[in-house]
Amino acid sequence: MRYMVFIKKVKSGSNTYYYLMQSFRLDGKVRQRLIKKITVEEANDPEFIDTFLKDNPSFEYTGIKAIIPAAGKSVRLFPHSQDLPKGLIPVGKKSILRYIIESLHNYGINEIIIITGFQDNKVRKCFRSEVKYIFNPFFSISNILASIWMAQNELEGTVIILYSDLLFEKTILDKLIQDENDFSIAISPNNLDSEAEKVILNGNFVNEIGKDIPYDSKGFEFVGIAKFSKNGVQYLKETLEEMAHEEGFLGFYFTDVIQRLIYKGLKISTQVIAPELWVDIDFPRDLQRAENKVLPLLFP
């Protein structure tokens, strides 16, 4: 089944504009989003929509949700992040979050939840009704896992959880979603540093994950994208609730809940993305790399 795609005619003074739109149901309400502006010739072509859908099969309904924790204030990216959430920092002509949302839309993922905190109003103003928002009032003292816990009511069906500071080759979404395992994360072979969320493998599955584990400098890094199947989401919710009652919960990372799932005997599958096809933007040098090297490869 597809979401409905239609043409919207808008008059402004003496001018008339045409837009290709998509309607979808989110949180019990029918919402609309702009796909692109079209010409009058395209608007009057009775086969235009069918041709567009044939050429863009990603607009098929997927039933998958995406949750993006974006609450924190990034001190390491000052001065770029002094008055902006990290996800709104521009790379090229768009913000980081705009690239992420477009990649999700292109895969047919339209149910997107952003957990906000620092400069919450700027995120809402930027994306308006395009996404759903959950506010983390403890953003100044909490880490990512607390934000995900606040979105627990949205954890149903297949869910993608991804960081708000990423540029990535969108085919990694397809690899994760097509993975038949209940848990699958994106990893990349990288020259690691102490800040990297490191991954130690046992075959194709995760043996250990986290910042503080011993590592070889040439190992694997967690990219910051994870898929949980409908069954996997139930384990995630149960484990989040357990950890929420533990001392120090506000300081826990996303990788901490993944490691806890491993301790429970659950298998975390992996999908590999090449180092040059993604970047997490933590420091000004990452922003430079994103603009000069990664962006031209992903969006030539």
C-alpha cells in the first residue's frame, strides 16, 4: 500500500504554483508533506503521478518508525552549536537533520519522532508538523538513553533509532531493514580514538560495544544507527525500563542498552558501511570533513 500522492494547486496573487504532495497518517491524524514543486505541464499530465511512483518506489509505505535523539547541547562544536542544536548546524546548503529526514523519507519512512531539548523551539520551527516531537526537560543533565526512554510510547513495530549528527549513505537503511535479525546496527572500520563507540565482533555479531572497552586502534565503530524489529522492540522496552530504575541512568549511553541486550543472550547483528560514506559531526574538524569530503560523495 502507498501513502496517497497528489498534486496541490496554490494561487498567490496572479501566480499559480503546483506541488507534488504526499499524505500519510501519523499519531491518528492525516498529515501532508511536500515532495517537490512541479511544472504546469507535469501537473496537467494525467500519467505524471503514476510515472513518478514507478520511478520512485521508495514512496511505498513501510510502516517503520524512526526515532532521533536530538536533545543535547554540543559543547565540542562551539561556536557552531552555541545557539543551535547540533542537528540544525548547516552542512552545505542544508542542516544535518534535514539530510537525515530526507534520507528517511526517500526510504518511505515518514513516522519520524525527534526528541528535543536544547533550543527546542528552533527545531519545532524548522520542521513544524513534518515530524513529531517529544521534549526532554532533563537535557542538560541527561544522556541519549534517557531521551530514548522518554519515547518509549513510540516504540512499537519496527523502529530505527539514529543519532542527530550523522551524514550517511542511505543504502545502509536498506541493509539494516532487510536484515532478518531482531537487532541490527551499522558499524564501520575506522581508526578509533578514545571517544569512539567501539565494537568488538564475534563473527557478524556484536560481542562488546561501548566507549570504554579495550580496543585495537584499527577496529570497528558504531555508526549511530540501529534497527529493532517488532520483537526486538519489546526486548528494548523491557530493558530500558529496567535500566531507568538504576542509579546513574541519566548518564547512560545508547550503547549501554545494546550491551545489556547482549548480556541477556540476545544477538546483535551488524551491517558495515565504508568509512568514507558517513560521518558523525562532533568537532569542527568533522564539520570540515563533512562539507569537503563526505557530502560530495553522498550528494554529488
